[in-house]
Amino acid sequence: MFFLIFLVANLATKVSSSNTCPNCGEMEVPYPLSTSESCGDSNYRIYCNNNLLQFLSSKGIFYKIQSIDPTSYQLIISPPPMINQNTCYTSDINVGGLELDENLPFNISSHNTVMLFNCSADILKSPLNCSSTSLCRRFEAHGEGGRGCRGTLCCHFLKDASMNSHKIRVRSGGCSAYTCVVNMNDQVDVHQWRYGIELQWMPPK
Ligand SMILES: *[C@@H]1O[C@H](CO)[C@@H](O)[C@H](O)[C@H]1NC(C)=O
Ligand SMILES: *[C@@H]1O[C@H](CO)[C@@H](O)[C@H](O)[C@H]1NC(C)=O
Ligand SMILES: *[C@@H]1O[C@H](CO)[C@@H](O)[C@H](O)[C@H]1NC(C)=O
């Protein structure tokens, strides 16, 4: 009897530590990421909606997960699309852009080059690169979805440790659109840029 209890308890810990979620469509969902209450670690909640893996912002917006690298604790989400091709608004403008819940173990990594578009002149007081040679000009000219932002005041910056690592802010009257490139290589063509926002998670203790 005693032996049996020991066996069951032992089995239970084994199951919970290798409690990886099933694939979502074609994509693997590595531990600790969790698509439901019954798998993964619930602090690392993501969503499998219609076989599409998604990340939920603290503002209630879903962003598509493009890829996951569990060995470096990183995942890449898609930047929000422009609302339409002739204006310069990203689809999450109504909630002020991307915002991560600060109580969750995810943050925006320092491999992201963010480009902001249709900014008000106040932005020029910031240390961002808003010059006529800023990388944002290349997106406006040739990037997919960039056309509606052509000719607006735009800037780019590396989202490094000096910045808020839980937000990319846009608003009407500030900057009304953004996009983001992971591990920017400015030597290659805009069509080869890796459009995405890299998030990093703190490994479970
Ligand atoms: C702005 O970015 C461009 C492209 O990377 C660079 O050539 C230029 O020197 C930067 N300007 C400033 C003021 O940092
Ligand atoms: C830029 O933003 C302003 C509000 O800040 C808006 O009135 C204008 O329509 C936007 N421009 C484009 C091209 O969407
Ligand atoms: C983001 O989270 C990672 C992993 O916990 C941590 O190493 C890094 O310092 C954090 N970055 C910022 C800017 O807070």
C-alpha cells in the first residue's frame, strides 16, 4: 500500500514536469508555454485559436506567434497590420499599441528595431533617429504596408535596456503607426528584413 502511494506520487511529479502542450496546427508549443489549463505552466499562457498560435497583450489584442525558440526563451510575434493601405494607423492604435502585462514573465527583447510613423513634431525632442536617412524611410518607400505612411514624420530606434520593455506606444496625435524588425541588418533590402517583435520570457524557477 505504502509502495503504491509512493509510486503514484512519483508518477504525478513526472507528468507535471514534462507536461508539454500539444501542437497548435503545425507549431510545437514548448514548455513552459501553455495553451490551456491542463498543460504547460499557466504563467506562460498563450492561445491556440483555430490552429493559429497567438499572444494576448494586456490590452486584449491577439498577435500571431511566428516562431518560438525555447533554448533562448524567445518567441517572435507579428507586428500589427496597418488598418488600410492608404492611411497610417496600425490595428492596435485604439488601445495605444502593444502592451505586455508587467506581472507576467514576458518582456520585449533588445533585438528589436522599432519604426514609428506619422509622429507629431514633439518626437524630435527625443533621442530617436528621425533623420531623412532613418531606416523608417526605407519602409515607407518600399516596405509592405508602408505606403500609407509615406512622407510622414517617422523615426527608428533600437528597443534596448534604456527603454520600457513592456510597451510600444502609438496614439493619435503622437505616432499613429509602427512596425518592428528583429536583428536589423540595414545592409539588406527591406523585403528581407525579419518583420516581427521578439519577446523573451523568464525561465520558470
Ligand atoms: C540614422 O540612421 C541612419 C541609418 O541607420 C544612419 O545612417 C544615420 O547616421 C543615423 N543618424 C543619426 C543622427 O543617428
Ligand atoms: C496621422 O495622424 C493624424 C492624427 O495624429 C491623423 O489626423 C492623420 O490622418 C494621420 N495620417 C495618415 C496618413 O493616416
Ligand atoms: C527581459 O527579461 C529577460 C529574461 O527574464 C531579462 O534577462 C532581461 O533583462 C529583461 N529585459 C529588460 C529590458 O527588462
